[in-house]
Amino acid sequence: MSKGWFKVRLKLLALILTTFFIFSGLSATERSITIGSKNFGENFLLAEILALMLESEGLSVDRAFGLGGTLICYEALRNEEIDLYFEYTGTLSRAVLNLEEVVSEESLAEQLLTEGLFMMPRLGFNNTYAIAVRRETANLLKGKTIGALGGQEDLKVVFSHEFLERPDGWNGLSRRYGLSFSVSGIEHGLAYRALADGVIDVTDAYSTDGELERYDLVLLNDSLSFFPTYFAVPLVRASWASDKENASILRVIEKLSGEIDDATMRSLNAQVVSEGITYQRVARAFVLQKGFVADGVIEAEKESVLRDILSDLGRNLIRHLELTGLALFFGTFFGLAISLFAYDKAGISKIVLSLCGLLQTIPSLALLAIMIPIFGIGFLPAVIALFLYSLLPIVRNTLTALTTIDPVLISVSDALGMTKWQQLRLVKLPLSAPAIFAGIRTAAVISIGTATLAAFIGAGGLGDPIVVGLSLSDMNLILQGAIPAALLALLTEYCFGKAESAVSSRYRKVS
Amino acid sequence: MVTPIITFTNVSKRYGDSVVLSEIDLEIPNGQTTVIVGQSGSGKTTLLRMVNGLIKPDSGRLEVFGDLVPEDNIENFRRKIGYAVQGAGLFPHVSVKENIVLIARLVGWSREDIDERFEMLMRQMELPLDLSDRIPNELSGGQQQRVGLCRALMLKPKLLLLDEPFSAVDPLTRLELYEVVEKLISNEAVSIVMVSHDLGEAKRLGDRMVVLQNGIILQNDLISNVIGNPATPYVERLVQSAT
């Protein structure tokens, strides 16, 4: 490597490290609560409502919204990365505690306590699975019950893929009610539209989905109580709840208890999905209307949407560059170190290559999830996951290049009397440089793409608007992340291409 | 006979089951050009590459410059021996000049000494100085081979090993190369050991000839004696094939 390139790298590292420390310094405020949310609209809304209530009490709130699902939120809570998120009782008993039987809320709360978690009183609504039909179909059915579907063989019954698979889905439901339809599968996001347009007649729904209101759909009565209840509850750590310092916070949270019923939640959700109002705005209107927050206490609507978008973009872009820059830096450093250590030991190179290959086969989201118990959520685990991903292309290219150098050149440099180190520095590395560079380039582009997933574990970056946008079906938001990420990948590809040819053209100069 | 610069005593080498060199006893005299001749697989290249320690003997004793080929610090030992190979083996990523002077810079020669020696070698090999900044790919095969010779001679070695350096170029270029090597032999005080499968080449450039077959030395003598008095029918056939 030339001195110039080394200097550039040093500067880049310094830049990345400084921004990293500035950012990590900023997030360390004295008294604050971190609220997490899952990656779907309703959970965003609930988290934002509580955040606004707490902020109006003068507390500082860190929003770790859009974390990638139940497992990630749950682990993040247990690992003290977040202090609270909204969970559903059915999910807690089925997916988290893996209980076979439906248990009472008291017994659920007890079992959670043994896990060190404290389940707070429910908000009111029950977001359970339900069976949805158009209003005119409902009118044909006696008592508007699920059982009444029995006689209606000409209805087109189509369910989401997940509902067809789950034991508490169609399998159990059809047995309980003795229904026999020939059913097929559909993507959940498309089902409502298909139902409303009359393409299908019956589908599964979540009982508080905003689309139910938007398309004037009716939920059939579960008269045999087949579906478990999914009451939304605030979930915190028991130790956090028993801390006297947090007593005032708990009182604010308890204000929400019983305040949001099915219809209210459905209408709040509908404002986001059908009227295109941001969840922040819907949450603000709700807390004001409920009197949880006095008017004028919380920040007024920001005026310039464009300025907002640009400042978000800037923040996300910088975070994205930090994530990929650090991962790539360490990936390059350790990738080269590992390769240089292993290249002349055939057995070890093989093991190294298979290990790196193995890492690559772990799905990105799974790798991020695995990181949580070890490193928590946020920046660090994301950088580590990206670092692990960047290893394979760098190590593979470096090892291949170093081991496939023309043997004549090796024996000539031996014969000239070069030491092993001189040979590596003056012959092997320069000859491998284009391949090594190509490896780093691949790693960079992979990192930029994969880093968008880091938003699922609260690491921010350009994935942030994508994750939120996906949750809220907001194409504008998705594009605000996806377009810059794609441009960044292209730009990186271009810059590396330029740098690569600069490295190769050094072959022509004399020293 | 002159003092030997290289002495093989009972040296053997095998790769797996195949014996490449079998109990070789050989003295190579100082100040002369010795050509090792034999078909491919005769062990001639192995013999040559043992001299600068690229290949280690399995058994036997090999002395160069009166001492055993060292185990430690072999780099220093190798720097006293020039080495040029078929196809030149130039480093493709650096210039002609860098190829030639690299090793001198590594051992700490001054810039002036380097430049002086470099220019002298270029002249001797009849290479124009404006090739200095070119990369090897931009040179003809013959030019590359000359650069390879310059590189081998940079540190003023007392011993030069040539591994079929003329076999990858066309006949006309080969004749030109013979001329520069002849000049080199008369200008530089260097002993040469050259591997060749071309008896004509041996006759033109060499003083002595060693004929190898299947890892065994058939004859080791002045070239005129080998030609006039072949030791075995194989050597005789070899001699006849070249005339």
C-alpha cells in the first residue's frame, strides 16, 4: 500500500471514530427511558403515544422504534437495551413462553415475573386473529358468527400464508367449527384489497387493523372462543418497575390502562393506513384529545416537511456510513490479518474459508438477532454483524490471490535473496492487490445493503425509513431509505473502481 | 583441475517414489562455464536449484564457495548467486529498472552505486536506457530475457545459475542472446552453471559439460572430450543428434 493511501485511510478512520464517539456521547443523557416498538404500525403508535405522555412530564425519551419483531424486542428488554415495549398477551404465552394452554392473565404475569419481567395492566383492546367479510356477506350470515359460514359453500375463502400454517389458524379453526372449505393462500397485505374488491369473500384479519374500517369490513363473532386473546400490555423489567426512581414513570404509563378499546385502536390505525397521516401526528392528536397531555406542552408540528426529510436523510446517511465504514475498516484489517496468517498453511486456510462461508450463510436478520444477547441492540451489534459479513469476500479474495501467484515469481524472489517479509511486501501483496481490492469492494457493497437491516435492531441508518415505511405501508418513507442506499452502493462501487485502477496503474511507475 | 566452486558428494533427491538424483558426486570448477545437459526428467534443473538452496538434498553433502549450503540466513547466501530462468520471470508489477535494482536497494546499496551498476548492465546487455521505466509486458521476449540476466547480475555474483534461459525465444533472438552472454563471460568474473537441452548451445557457450540421465551422471568432462569421446551409447546418440 502506498503512503498516500495509508494516510487517507488514517484520516477516514479518525473521522469515523470521532463521529462515533460524538454520537455515543450524545445518547448518554442522565435521566431517560428507552421505549422500543415492534415493526408494525399499531406498535409504533402505542410507543409514540406513551413517549409523548412521558415527554410532557419532562422526561427524556429515547425512541428505539421499529425493532424487528417479538424476539428482538423481548431480548432487548431483558438485556436492558430498552426499558419498555408494548406486547400482546397471546404472543407472550404462545410465542415467548411457549405455553400450550391458554392461561389467565394472572398466571401469565406470574410466569413472566420468574423471567424477571413485569406485565402492566392492559390498555383495553384485543388485537386478535379474526375472520373478516364484507358487510353484505355478513348480513347473509345468521348471528354474524364464524359457525354460520358452514352452509355457504360458494364463498371464496382465502387466508394469509401464516394463518394457513399456524396451529391456532385455519387448522384449529376449521376443526372447532366443523368447516370444510377449499382454501388458498394470499399475501396478508393484499387480502383486504382483494376482499373489498369482491375477488375473495372471507379472509383472516387482525381485529384492530385499520383496513377493517377503511374498507367497511365486518368481523365475525368467535362464538366458540377459538382465538386466544391478544390484549396489548406495556411490558417492563421487574427490577426496573420496583426501582423507586421510576415510580412516577409507572404512574404515567398506568394512565393508559383501559383507555384504548378495539374501536379506538382500529380508528387510530385507520388514520395511519387509510388517511395517510403520520403515526406521530395521530399519536399527538390522541393524547391531546384524551387530555393526557395539555395543549402547548408538546412540541408543535414542524413546519417544513422538506427540511425534516433532509435532516433525517443526513442523520441516517451519516449513521449508515458509520456502520458500514467501521465494519469495513475492521473487516479489511482482520480479513487481511487472518489471510496473511493463514495463506501459507493449507489446512488453516481451508478452515478459515469455511468458517467465513458459514458466517455468510446465516441470514442477516438472524445474525442480528443472535447479536442481541451478547452485545445488546443498537450500533455495536450491527457493526459487529456487518463486520462478520464483510470478512468472507475479503478473506476469500486475499487467500486466493496470495496462493495463486505464479510459482516462478516466488522462486525467483527466493533466489534473489528476498526475506519472506520482503517477498510478501514487494511481490505477493502488490500482485494480489487488485484481487484484494475487489474483495473489499464487494464487502463494501454488501455492507451498504445489509446495513439497511440494522434498523431492525435499532442501529439507525438508511434502513430506518425503510423499516418504518414497511411497517406503515408508506412507500414514500421506504424510498427515502431505499434510494439513498442504492445511490450510496453505486457511488461506493464507482469510487472503488477508480481506486482500483489507481492501484493497478502504480504498477507502471518507477520508484 | 581448478578449485571447485561447487562440490556435490553423494547427493540424492527423490519425490515420493521417483528418484530424481541418485548419489551424485560432482565438482564444478571455478571460473568456467559448465553446461548440464539432459532430457526433461533427467534431474538437471533439480541439480541446479540445489545450488542456491531452492531445493534441499535428501542426503549427501553439497558445498558452495567451500561451505555447506546454510540452513539459516539463506537470503545472504543466495545474494551471492545470480539466478535467471526460462521466460525471465520478471515481476510484472514493477518497471524494468525496479526489477533489476530491487535487490540492491534491499541490501542497502547507495543510489549512486545502484545507478552506475544498472546503467553498466543495461549497456552490456545492449538494452537502451529508455526501456527503464517500461513494465515487463511492454518488452519483447528477448529483451525480457536480458533484463532477467541484468537482475541476476546486479549484486556482482561470483556464481551465475541459468535455467534454460534461451529456450523460450525464437532462434534469431537466441543467437543475439548468445552474443551478449559471451560478452558477459569475458567481462564479468563469474562462474556459470547452465542447464540446457541443446547441445549446440552447450558447445557454443560452455567449457565443460555434465550429461545427466535419470538422475545419474553419465559423463563430466571438457566439451571437446565429450564430443570426441562419448562415455556411453546414450551420450554418443546425444552428440550425434546435435551435429
